Amino acid sequence: MEQQKKIISIADLPQVRVLGRTTGKDVINLFWTGSGIEFLYTGSELWLEVNADYDTMEPWLAVELNGAQISRFPVNKGKNEVCLFRGMTVGKPKHVRILKEVQAMHQDPLHMIQILGLQYGDASACLASRYGVDMQKAYISGLLHDCAKCVPDEQKITECEQNNIEITKSEYESPYLLHSKLGAFYADVKYGIKDEDILGAIKWHTTGHPDMTMLEKIVFVADYIEPYRNKAANLDTIRYLAFTDIDKAVLQILNDTINYLNKKGNPIDSITLDTYNFYKCK
């Protein structure tokens, strides 16, 4: 199951340290050789989004991992998405440096390179790194949270009834909601996951519940802000809040979900309402 990437502005990542002579906050303009960014990263996959321009001499970037250069490459004109590494051990801290190698020449006034943001292949693991939660648990939760999503609705109901999984009135009316509860069951019996933290994060990632654990909040929010979601209200605000105040992100998601369901005339799960009231008063 492929993890989708989430683009994060440098301004939203307080753990990133800017190096050398630069300008900008949301977009980092690199001027001199050796300017760049550095940070600790504990995920498995990391991409860089950059923008470049030049007339005669293309900009070059170098990537260092734990003090050793692992790659250097020229950057093409326009916006580029560059994979810095993938398949690394989740949860193991990695000191990453991204540095400009070639300084702009007087003969090339168009020479320019900007760091636009970082892209994480595992949003749950990225949020776990931000909030100090076990990276491996977040990664597994993110990987398996939708493992029952493609099961037909009638089959969801049947399997839940057969395995004594509680079904609420709104879940009978909207069986797609059951993919989270059934997904937690699958994670246990099909994939051998016995960790209650992971199973809880999978179970509650759709409706939430009052006073969620941090891991549960992370998977709940990561599911909502996935990069190919583009029609929900206030996504930019929620994506910002996800990395600055996750409780506010949870509340905004619940508020927008309830408003959307009300406008559509769709049933609202009582647990979702209880969760909204809990975080509204927190």
C-alpha cells in the first residue's frame, strides 16, 4: 500500500534550521554556496520541492545524511520534486543537510534556486515526529488505517455482525463508516497487529472519540489532510494547524465534517458529535 506524500512549507517546520545567507520564510531563497537547511528526520522517505531558474549555469544541490554526502545534482528550470531518500528505518533519527553548491555568477543574473517545502511519504509518521509519538506505531497505523475501505458496504455490515463488532444506527445508515472498525479487526486477525495503541488509532480514525490519545489524533488528522484531498473546506488552515496545534486541527475537522453532513442531509454519528463537544470545550 503506497504512502502518499504531504508537502509542508519550511515555515511550518520549526525544527528546520536555515543555514547561510538566505531570504524568505515560506520560501527559502538560497544565495551563496553552503546556504541551505538542516534538520533531524525520523521517517522513511523524504522529498524536496524546489524552484529554479538560470541562463547559463544551472544550480546544484548537495544532500548530506549524518555528516556524509549521499548525493549532488543539478536542478532543472521550474518547479521540481526530488526524492532525497526512501526505504530508511522509521523512527531512527537522521541528520539531514541540503546545501547549495554553485554560487550565482555575475554573467548569469537569472541564476536562482528556492526551497519551497519538504514532502513526507508517511504523514502519520511525520506528525508523530512533530509530537514525540512512537514513529513505528504511527507508520503502521497510517499504512493499515484504510485496509478495509474497499470492502463492499453490505459485506462490511455482515462481517461486523459476524465478529461481534458494534454497529451504531448511523453506521447502518452509512456503512462506509465501518471501514475503520473493520480495519482494526483486519489489522489484528489478518496482519497480526496486537498493539492496542495501533488498533485504537485505526478504529477511531474516521469518527474520532472524546479525549483521543496523541496517536489516535495523529492518524485522525493525517487521514483528513492527505495530499489528494482538495475539496474539503479549510484544508490549508487544517494542514497548518496539524503541525502547530493538533487539538485545534481535530476541532476544525470535526466542525467542517458536521457542517458538510448537515448540508447534505446525511446522518451524523453520535460519537462524532460527542468528540466535537469534547474538543470544543477543551
